[in-house]
Amino acid sequence: MSTLYDINQELLELAEIEDELDEDTLRDTWEALALERAEKIENVCGFIKHLFFMAEGCKAEAKTLLERSKAYDKKAETIKAYLKGQLEPREKYESKRHKITWRKSESVEIDVEAHLLPECYQRTKVTVEADKKALLTDIKCGADIPNVRRIEKLNMGIK
């Protein structure tokens, strides 16, 4: 079975020797290669669509599994809270399979929005990203922006 590359090479070779072949042989060979090429392109397009379909299926399955994972986590935390409520504070338990330990921790509970706290207790996060749409618009209008260039791409769609 020929690859698309091989078929394209055969078509190029046929074009180089077309003067040496009679008209019927040339036409028959050309049509056969063209049909084989069209079939190969059709099959490759089908395979690409299949891969995209499989990727979507994986994404959907990942979403489902993530939701199930969150449900299991929530259930485990609920049952852990139940067990904690049934034990005496700092009660130790140990068996061959499990061990319950206790440790102290500290945290802060805040009853207001962060912006209402004194400024010394506020933390600001800033994210800086390039505005590619604005850059492209300005470059199209003739702006010369250092370290930025317009790139044209040819994107193929398969329907």
C-alpha cells in the first residue's frame, strides 16, 4: 500500500515522462494514481476526525472521572469528620492496617472580604499577559512594535 507521499512522487515522475508514454497509458496511469491519491486523502481525513473524536471522548471521560473523584473526596471527608466526632480528643488508635494520629495546626478565620482588611494584611496578585489581539490590530495598521512580528498561518479544517 502506497503512502500519500509515494503517490505524490509517482505523479511527479509521471509528469516528467509523459512525453514518452502514449495518450491512453498516460491517462489510465494518471487516473489510477489520482483515484488512489483521493482514496488515501479520504482515509487520512477520516483517521484525523476519528482521533479528534477519541480525544473528545477522553476529555468527557476525564470530566466524569474528575467529578467522581471529587464525590469520593467529599464522602471521605464527611466520614473522617464523623470518625473524629466519635473519638475523644487526641485518642490514639493503632492496628496492623491503620493508625490515627493527631497534630496541632493554626489558621485564621476571616469574616470580611479581603479588601476590607487593613492594607498591611492584604496580598495582591497581578498577572501580566500580552494582548495579542491588540498587537495584531496595531501591526495591521502599520505599527512597528519591537520584538513582535505578524505571522500568517494556513489552518486546515476537516468536516
